[in-house]
Amino acid sequence: MEAAEATGAQVTVLAVAPEADRVALRRIFEHSRWTLLEAGTVAEAAAALRQGLSLVLICEAVLPDGTWMELLDHARDLPAPPPVIVTARCADDDLWLNVLDRGGYNLLGKPFSEKEVFEMVSVAWRHRKDRVQFQARAAG
């Protein structure tokens, strides 16, 4: 059982990726209680982010209408920005450092490993949840 499921929490992931990657993520998530939302472009993802869902964002490095950096900018505009996990077939140290330097959460290589996806999303979701709770306590 995944860490988030063990606590009874509902995890929502927005996957912004080519169709083949979304199919792979559907297969990975189909045996979990996690919710997978999908988008193929930065514009579609930006619209989904504006709905204000509590989520983790998985984003392909290069999309048809932009890059992960543009999507990260959209996420930062939210009151509670989601962690952004960038995916790439060539997940090298330079890209990983760039993701971290710009405020992304982490880099996930492809093809996807089910174990790695679940672990990374679980930790990212928990990080976001803790950050939101901390901000609420600090404000209240």
C-alpha cells in the first residue's frame, strides 16, 4: 500500500504529457485509489490548475505549446502551488539541477518505473500537504 493510501488520503495527480506517457501512468495508477487527471498541453493544464484541486503535477519537459518551465510559472500563481515533477527520456544531471534550481520538485526518468512513480508522487504529495498545513497554522 502506498504511503498516502495508508493514511487514508486522496491523492490527485495531473499528468501533462504525450498520450503514450498518459497511458503508461493510467496503467500504473489503475490499481490504486489515486485520481489521475490528464492534459496534453500547457494550456489544458493551466485550465485544470485554475480549478484549485489539491494535487501533484507530473509534466513532460517539452510539450506541444511550451515547456515545463511555463507550467511551473502557472503553478506558482496558485495560492497553494502543487509540486511539479518533470519527466524526460534523457533525465540527466543538468536537467535535474535545472528543475531543482527553478523550483520544481524533482525529475522522473522514462520509461516510468511503477515503484519510482509511486514513491516520488507519495513524497511530493506529503510535502505539499505538510506545507499547506504549516501555512494554515502560521496564518491562523
